[in-house]
Amino acid sequence: MVTSSAPGKVYLFGEHAVVYGEPAVPCAIERRARVTAREIDEGLRIHSEDLKLDGFTVEYDGDGAGRPDVDASEPLLEAAMGYVNEAVAQVRDAADVPDAGFEIRIESDIPLGAGLGSSAAVVVAAIDAATRELGVELSAEAIAERAYQVEAAVQDGEASRADTFCSAKGGAVRVEGDDCRTVEGVDNLPFVIGYDGGAGDTGALVAGVRSLREEYDFAADTVRAIGDIVREGESVLGSGDYETLGDLMDFNHGLLSALGVSSRSLDSMVWAARDAGAMGAKLTGAGGGGCIVALDDTDDALTALKYTPGCESVFRAELDTDGVRQE
Ligand code: MEV
């Protein structure tokens, strides 16, 4: 039996623009998914208790024909099971054991569907744990590649490498198209995360930005300007100049808002954090709902967000320089 864990992530800069070839900087956070894999004779048994699915346990054969008996939305369950099925297919392929059976237990303290890369963290940890269980040790890069293939399969090809690479490698990473690399020299970023309890529809939000960009040159310019923010941000990232990073996060949020992907609750959490003295704050991920990330090394933004209407939970999550690891 092997347990592995992998971190979730926030976007320091660059979501949405990354879809059009601009760079983005996702950062791993100290919130992890843990997956335990045990080889069994055949089929798959999956147990999950902390995926905001109210807990589900499912037993099914290798065809994925079984269905869990829980009160959770069908699309959410389909997605969760789809990720695990595809991850196991990657494991069987990597270890060259096409009929390997597994019992898999998933625990995660990353809210599901909130833009914090929960599915990528589960997939990365699952691939690491299950391949190790079969006696195969993959590099973080190989796990990132296989996890990306999983996300691409489940999301009909609409996946970026950002979440899976960041989760596998940890730290701050830079993603531009297929080029993914670690940003060296970044070992501390004091993140505070506010969560409105909801989730945006990533597909619809990406489509909305795409049509604005096609219709208006100034929207295309806005996407390019986000890329400029990322390039500027990269150059100060290792310096510990949080004030400048915060200013750039504020600017990035403004441009995302102009592209129509913020929401009332995200804006009010962003403003609560800024009013409390955070160095910067922005939405993270696709937007429409979900999470904001603020940069604050005091407790002030955390306290302010606790009392902000629309903020369902708030937590501190430092940069996690560790990627996937065996527990
Ligand atoms: C969603 O977490 C991030 C987006 O940039 C979409 C993507 O990169 O696939 C909005």
C-alpha cells in the first residue's frame, strides 16, 4: 500500500490569457490531496471522503460500469470518476500491467471545482501512488505529462498544462503553451485564500473571453496586457518585492474583471482583502465564483475575509515548494 500527496495551486498571474499563448504563473499551495493505492486482484475500488461530495464509496469493475450511491450532482461524480479511471489507465500503461486492479482511497483538503487545481492534485497523487504500488517510480515530469493526458481526456482536449505541472513539481512555475518550467528562487509567498463556496463554469467563461477577444480589438489588447503583467511579475518574483507583486495582482484582477470573468462575491472578497491592507488581491482560476488569492503576511486580510458577506471560508496557504511526494 502506498500513499502519495500532491498540492493544489493558485494563479499568481495569467489565467485566461494562457489559453491564447500568453505565459502564466501558477503557484503550488500548502493544501494537498492524498491518495492511497493498494493493488488488488482485479477491478477498481474507490473511496473518497473529502472531495466535497458528501463522501462516496464506489466499487466497480474496470469498465467503470458501477455508480456510487450518493447525493451529489451527476456531473461532479462523472468528473471525479472519469479522472480516476483515466489516471488508472495511465498507471497500467506506465507499469505495463494492463489488468492491474486497485483499491484507491482519496482524501483532499482542496475545495473541489473552486479553481485550486483539486482534480489535478488528485490525478497527480493517484498516478504516483499507484505506479509506486506496482514498483515503478516515475519522475515528476513524467507524472505531470501523464496527468495532463488524463485531464485532456476527461476535459475533451480543453486542458492546460498549468495545474498538472504545478501540482507535480510544486513551487512557482511558468507555463507558456507546452513549455513548462519552475521559476527558481521563490520559496515563500504569503497567500490568503477566500472561497465563496461556489464555482464558475470554466467552459462558459473561457468561451465568453474568446468571443470578446474576437469581437473587440481592445479585448484582445487586454489579453495581451495580462501577458505583459506576467512578464513583469516574473522579473520581480524571486526578489521578495511583495509590494510590486501585489500591485501587479491588483492590475491582473482589474483586467480579468474587464473581460467579464469576475463576480460580485469575488470582487467583494478582493476589496475586503485590499481594504485590510493586503499587498494585492485577485481572483484565481476561471472566475465567475470560487476563490480569490491575496498576498498578506499579516493576519489582517484573513480576519477581514472572515467577516465578508459572500466569503464562505478563508484560509492561509503558503507557497508549497514540494510537489508530488510519497507520504
Ligand atoms: C482555469 O483554471 C484557468 C483558465 O486559464 C483555463 C485554462 O487555462 O485551461 C481559465
